Amino acid sequence: MERVEMPLMVHLSELRKRMLISVAFLGAAFIVLFNISERIFDLLVFPLNTELKIISAKPFLKLIAKKPVSLVFLSPAEGFWMHLKISMVAAAVVSLPVIFFQLWRFIGPGLVDKEKKYVIPFVVTSTFLFLMGAAFCFIIILPFALTFLLGYKTEHMTPVLAVGSYTDFCLKFILAFGAIFELPLIILFLARADIVSPAALARHRRYAILGAFIGGAILTPTPDAFNQILMSIPIIVLYEIGIVLARFTARRERSKERA
């Protein structure tokens, strides 16, 4: 079956429809989650009050509770805006399956029947990768980063963290890691569309590493090199995973063609 060509106005109308559905679901999720924003915030302070220890025995990483650090708000509206932010981000995460599904429905008319069968794997995989990236950041990266930053040469200082600054720090990290964990799926999509090849990706690896450090500098919420490295290393690893998946998919396609 050939791809369906649609006029520009029909494309714009379809885009508007998909955006309205996504925004409506996002708004409904926000209203529900705003009512439990205190519980979400209690979860968000977990990395602040936890230390990640590297040990010699399995499982090699251990989370240890440490002395709680108090959070303060420096303006009358800061606490209220904090609850709005975490509710909106939580609503966006909950809405991911709907958003990805609407995205696929928008591009669906331009695909052939063989390609349309990937709608469910696309929605499930993209949502899973984002959640895996957010969980990796929340459980591994944030406790390690916060322990290091709050303990580095601070023997004669007492940390006083504003709740707004802490929330922004954590949410930016979580969203950034969720986004970069989509990298293997993006590479696989580009490879299947013959936009890039696994050989070209491997050949330009050094540029990808440079781009990873530049991207790490842009995505990290603080300007220090430590957080940039924490962001850049997973990007490089995910890039290599994307190359492996692209090669595997290319081999399967060649095998099918020969068969």
C-alpha cells in the first residue's frame, strides 16, 4: 500500500486535533496530581536524604539514609510554584503514552501498512526508555551528585537549600535523562529510514563524543564539569547501544531480503 498524501491544511488540522487531545489529557492529569503534590514532593526529596555508596560485594551499589537536609522557601509564592512545577512535570510523565500515541497517529497517514504495525512497540518502547532514564537519574545520579556537591569542601559551611532551586535542579536532571534515554530509539528510527547507517555512526564516533559533552553542558542545570560528565557518559553509552541496535536491525533486514 502506498503512502497517503494529504494537503497542507489537512495536515495542520490533524496536528491541531492531536495537540488538543494531548493537552486535554495533560490538563486532566495535572488536576489529579496537583491534589497529591505533597506526596510527590516527599518522593522528590529522596535523593537529598540518601547517599549512594560503592561497595566491593554484590550489588556493588548501596543506598544509605543520611541526616535529612531542611529545605526553605525564600519568597511567599515559592512553595506554591514548587507544587505547580512538580505537578506539571508528573502530569507530563503520566501523559507520555498518550502523547507518543498521538504523535504516531499524526505521522501514521504517511506510512505504509508494514510500518503502521510498529505503533504499539513505538509507544511502549519510547515510554519505557523515558521512564528508565528518569529512574536511573533519580536512584543513581541524583543521590551521588547531591552527596558530592553538598559535601565537597563544605566542612565550615551549612547547606541552606531553597525549595524552588532544589526542585528545579532535580526536575531538570530527571527530564534531561529521560530525554537522552530515547537516543537508541532515535538512532534506530534514523537507521531504518536510511537517513544514517551503522557504519557512518561508528565512523563519526569521535564527533558523537564531542557532541555528548556539549550536550551535557547544555542539559545540566549547573555549570560545573562534574554534572556535565555525569550527563555525558550515559549519552555516549546510549549512542553505542543505538549503533548495536541499528546493526542488528540491518542484519535482520538483509536476512529477510535474501530469504
